[in-house]
Amino acid sequence: ALLSRLVLGAVLSGVAFGSAMLYWISLVPRRLEHHDQLIQAAITVAGAFACYYVSEVILGVSGVLAIICAGAECAFFMWPLVCNRAALEHLWHFLEWLFNTALFELAGLIIGGRCLLRVELSWNPEWAGRDHDSGIDLADLALVGFTFVAAIAIRFIAVFSLLPLLRRL
């Protein structure tokens, strides 16, 4: 009963949010207006966040399944309504890359931090009795930001230092 409520509620929530996003996107159809393109992009981002939040937190159903249903509905019906398909696809590819990068950096930092804490505890017996919090704090987020900027800088340097060689290929 609980599983069917979670799944069925998520599907219904996702379809409702997908339909609402399609309706709002259809209200701004002028292809040559830059503002309409931005409004449509904002509708997809805000709608995706609202779908997840309302489904997961307020309704108590699966937010992930709801967002999958809303996304599938929008992917099937939205493209004739969209002002600039390429711009919207680029936006979502960028957001996917950004959040995947942050997620894997954060996971690596947390796992690495826990491994280093275990090594420190094994080397320093006087730390063994103390309470060690392994949650995420502001220092972890600052470290994620620093490693993100460092990774982008390294990629930038690598690409532009090899650009003359790449142009010859």
C-alpha cells in the first residue's frame, strides 16, 4: 500500500507539474523575443525544482519519480512550443554537468575525509576517545568550491596551451 501510494502519487504529481509547465511554456511562444526564451528556460528550471520539492516534502511521495514523469511529459510534448530548442538543451546539459561535478566532488571529499580521519585515529591513540562529526559543514563546501575552480582552471590551461597543436590536427 505504501509503495503504491509513493509510486502512484509521484506519477500523478509529475504529470500535473509537467502539464503546468507545458501550459506556462505555451504562453510565451514568440520565437524572436529573447525574453520569451529566458522565461521558458526559467519555467523549466523552476518547474523541475518545484516538482521535486512539492512531491518529496509536501506530498510525501517520490520526488525523483515525479521529476522523471514531468520530464518525460515535457520531452514528449514541449518541443513545438519552445522558442529556442538548442539554448534550452545547452542550459540543461550545463546544469547536468555542474551538479554531477559538484556531487562527485562532494562524495569524494567526504569519503576521503573519513578515510583520512580513520588513518589519523589509528596513528594517534589519544584521539580515539573523542567524538568526531563526519557530516558536511561549511569547510567541506568551501573545499568543493575551491576544487571546482581549480579543476576548471586546470582544464582551461590544458586546452589553451595545447590549442596550437590541436589546430594542426
